Amino acid sequence: MVSNPRDPSVVIIGAGMTGISMVIKLRKAGISNITVLEKKEKIGGTWRENTYPGVACDVPAHMYTFSFEPNPNWSHFFAHGDEIQKYFEHVVEKYDVKRSIHFSEAVTDARYKDGKWLVTSSKDKTYEADFVVSATGILHHPAFPDIDGINDFKGEMFHTAQWNHDVIIEEGKSVGVIGTGSTAAQAIPELIKTGADVTVFQRTPQWILPVKNFSYSNTTKKLMNKFPLLPKLTNKFSVFVMQHLFTKAVTGHFLQKKFLEICCKANLYFAVKDKVLRTKLRPNYQVGCKRVVINKTFYEGIQKANAHLTTEGIDKITEKGVLTKDGKLHKLDVLVLSTGFHPFNFMRPMNLVGRDELHIEDAWSDHILAYRSLMLPKYPNFFLMLGPYTPIGNFSVIAMSEVQADYIIKIVDEWRKGRYDEVEAKVEAVNDFSVYVKAGLKKTAWVGGCKSWYLDSDGDPVLWPYTWNRWVQEMKEPQFQDMHLEKLSSVDQKKVA
Ligand code: NAP
């Protein structure tokens, strides 16, 4: 152990769950010079932004929890959005994270110059840093559908990630929803409950796995408080089920895949009584090809008298509503766009400029790639959390970001010991990593004949195709032979690894 390790300055972009845990873990490792630049006025990322009716996490609550801050008080098996937001606010308060955060400062530009990062914010301030960690999350740029006439609509229209709570939705109103993904499946039943007339415009049906969102009783919560091992065991059990059932089902394991398929098909068969409606709701692609929707309320809701499923396809949007391809005009007061996100923006639209003036748009002009999802050649001392090929899907993003944070800290530790000043991934290592993940993708459900937000512009999934355990194992220790480590003091010094 080096007695007086160097204390690096670190800029973290984003104060969502990933940025928050990064701050806590960096401080625990003894790093104190941390600046978090957050574009909004509050922490929380996804859970601050998404406030649509029914918003909840479809990953079990005790699994969607920081390992260092278990929460024995989760009210439900799947936590509601506002409860998750409150949990993050509690963590931020308890670990005094706010003192590192600069709110309402979006990063507009970050460039590497003479061994330092210069990070400029929307307030025209520039921060100098030894390391930059991008913790901007994945699904934070709403995608608006490119439908003819969309701007002609005279009623209220908004995206689910920008819910307009001033608009009252109640009996007597006509509401249209475009989209049937995980978000829509949560929001639509809540809209139907208001008594409004709800028309769902479905382009592609979804496979739905029914899991009831039961509430934890007071006795259970008391027991969880009394025996701290209980929430940890609940988490371990959820992780076990997710990795041995869910993850394996979508990554080419026959039995798990069959089991998931039977569950989803049986759900459709038993939950939807009307044959015509059932046919409309039956996907024609493999289970798991799109992210499986975990939901117990959508099928029930869509069968109510005030709900209508339209599958004719949208021709255009007019000032009065949605005109479908069968020539029918669906007159609407409110149009909800549950049309997903641009998943591959990551830290963009900021200007990210690495060594030799390499702009991120040029670095990623062919493919979005990063070594182990985290590091990019020519971007020294820069880490992209939840980057391409992170095992997202139906697993806990919190668990993923913690694994990545620990990995990053191990690399930064070597800087502190003076082993290097600059670290970046070797081009060959990025290419090898790409070949390695692509080999595994062939047998996954994601290439099973559907379009989804998992796919890049070439139609290739940008997800980790192997098991969760394998990923955790491979992320245990950094492989420094895959990185260029440079000492800046002596220009001609050979690369260390
Ligand atoms: P999504 O899964 O990308 O779904 C978007 C929906 O909009 C799809 O049904 C899509 O139809 C439809 N759509 C898009 N453009 C359209 C157009 N021009 N015309 C007609 N339909 C159109 O988005 P999402 O539901 O917001 O979910 C995204 C991800 O967010 C999820 O997969 C999940 O990872 C995350 N999420 C998580 C939770 C959670 O509980 N953890 C909850 C909600 C969301 P096609 O299928 O035909 O493209």
C-alpha cells in the first residue's frame, strides 16, 4: 500500500442512481475531490423524470437497491417510481452526496488536453479533472414518433417521460396512447381506471410475464428491520431467480427459454377471454426478443368497456386525433406518446473530444463500441457507465453500475499509486471485446425476428449475451494488458503495459 496516494480530481456527469453510487464508492476509497454536474435541479435521473401514472420498477425492489444501503421498508415487491425517488433522496442525504453536486449544470463540452479533462457546463464554467465518469444513464432521451401531421394535433400531447400532470384525465375524455412497451403496459391500465375512453394504438404486440405486485405487510417490514439479513436474503433470492431463469432464458438456454415461453403464452391464453382480441395481442416473434414486459394489469385493463385496442396502423395525425389506415378517425382530447427512448445517445449531445481532437461522433461513426462497455481508445481517463454491452435487459441496473464503479475504482487506484498518468483501452482490446460479445449474440432471443431498442443501426443487439455471473467474474479485476498506461512526466517513456 502506498502511504500517500495521489488524490485525483473526478468529474461525474449525472446525479442519477449511477452517479450517486459512484460518489459514495469513490469517497469510501479515499477520493474526495469529486464534482458531479447534474443537468436538472434534483437528483434521481430516470425516477425523477418518469412520473407517468403506474410508474414502477419491474425489477424486484430488494434487488433494485444499493448493496450498501438495504431498504427493509419497501412497500411492494416492485417499488413505485416515487418510492424509488425517495429512496435515492434518502441515500443522498445519509451519505451527504449533495455537497459534491452542482445542480442545473449540464455538461456541454468535455475535452482532453495536456493530461487533463476540461469539462464545460451550461453555466459556462470549466472544471479541470484527472478523470471523467459519464453516469448519464441509457434511456433519457425520449423518442418522438415520426408520424405525418403529429404537430397538427390540437389536443394535449406529451411523452410518458414528460407527463403533463396539469392535464386532467377523467370520464368523458378521450385518450389515445401510442405504444405498447413496458411503460405503456404500466400506464394504460391506470388511464383506463380513470373512466376515460382509452384507445391504444399498437404497432407490435408484446409478450407479457404476469407477476403480481404484492405489498409487504407491516409484520414483514418489522421483521426486515429487526433482522437485516432478511432484505439481503430477499435480494439474493431475486438475483438467483433472475440470473438462472430470466437471463438464461434470453441468452440461449433451452429449458429456461421454454419455461418463459410457456408462462407468457399461458398468460395471454388465460388472461384474455376474447379470441379476436387475443389474436391481436399475440406477438409473432420469439419470447424475449423484445424486453419481456413484466405486468399483471395490462390484459385486465385492455378488456374493460372503456378500452379499445387498434391494430390497423396509424396513417397520420390530424388536428382532431389519429387517423388509422382503415380510414377511421379516432377523435382524441389527449394523445400520450409511449414511444420509448433513443438508447444510444449515452453522454451525447455533449461534445466529447478525446486525444488528437477526436470527436465522439467520429469515434462512433461506424459503431458504438467501448472496451468492457466502459473505456474508449483515445479517451484517456474517461469511463462510460452502463455503456454498450452492459447486461441491461431485465436485470438490476443498480447492481450493474455498482460492479462497474468497483472496476473503475480499481483502475483509478493504480493512478493514485503512480503507476500511470493516462489510461485508455487499446484498439485491439476493443475489437477483441466486440468479436467476443458478437459471438455470443447469435444464440440470444434478441435476434429472434423483432425490432427493439436493443438493436443498433445494423440490427445487432448491443447487450451482454452471456450469464450475469460470467460478467461479474470478468469485471472483478481490470486486465491492464488491454490498456495503454502512460506516464506523462517522461515523454519518451515506453508504455508500461
Ligand atoms: P419501448 O419498449 O421502446 O416501446 C415503445 C413503443 O412505442 C413500442 O410499442 C413501439 O412499437 C411504439 N412505437 C414507437 N414508435 C412508434 C410509431 N411511430 N408508431 C407506432 N408505435 C410506435 O419503450 P418503453 O415502453 O418506454 O420502454 C423502454 C424501456 O424502458 C423498457 O424496455 C425498459 O427497459 C425501461 N422501462 C423499465 C421499466 C421498469 O419497470 N424497470 C418500466 C418502463 C420502462 P414497436 O414495438 O412496433 O416498435
